Amino acid sequence: MTILFEEEPAEVRRGERKLNTPDLGILAARLLFGVQSELFRRVAQHGFDDLRPPHGAVLAYLDEEGIRLVDLARIAGRNKQTIAAILDELEKLGYVYRATDPGDRRAKLIMPTERGRKVMELADDILADIESRYVEQLGQRRYTQFKRALRTVTS
């Protein structure tokens, strides 16, 4: 009598393992890229088709009252040179301009133009819509816990 044994599965490849049980980095990237993709697709549908995801590092933190480059770099978690390059692009595209800081005439404030304010408002509305979908998926209580946990691990 011959006994047949089931073949042992070959070792699962790393890529397949990451697909089936994604780690924190993959989950964070999926969340970021999903939100970013929808946000930039939707703003493009409203005539802001010249914006790219790197511009979000500035637009996400831009205030209507203006902000200094050094403060923008600090809160965006980027170096000043990177933020300055993004600002140069946004200025050429007509979203921001540099103005003298009334509190320190040596410093410049990064100010949104009318076009910049419009895209900031639109982006805020789109992000609120995306978040409301997540609330529907998870329920308010779980979504609040999810955001609280994200803030904890990212601070």
C-alpha cells in the first residue's frame, strides 16, 4: 500500500507575502497614494490640472494669511531647499506669491493667490468627502479611533 502525502507548499515569495499580509509601510503607502490619486484627479477635473502630488507638501499647510518658508518646511517635514523648489513651481503656475512679512521686513511670507485659495478650498472639500466615505465604511467611532491611532504613531 502506497501512502500519498500532500505536497508541501513551496515557500511563499516575499512579494506575495507582502500582498497577502501587508506591513505598515505598504498600508501607509496605499492610504497615501489612494487619497493623493483621488485628490489630484478631482482637482484636475475642476481646472487645476497643472498640480502634481509634490505640490501637496506646500498646499496642505498653506495659510490664507501666509507662512514663512522655514515654518512651512518644518511642518511639512521637508528641507528648505525642497520646499523652495516646490514654491518656485507653484509661483510660476500662479498658486502662490512671496510677500514681505510685515512682522519682519527681512523675511518673506508665502501667500496664496486667488487661484491658490480656490484650490485650497476645493482640496479641503474633497478631503472631507473622502473622509466621510471612510466614516461610512468604518463607522464614526472606529474612524475616530483610526485617526487617533494614526496621529499617535506619526507624531
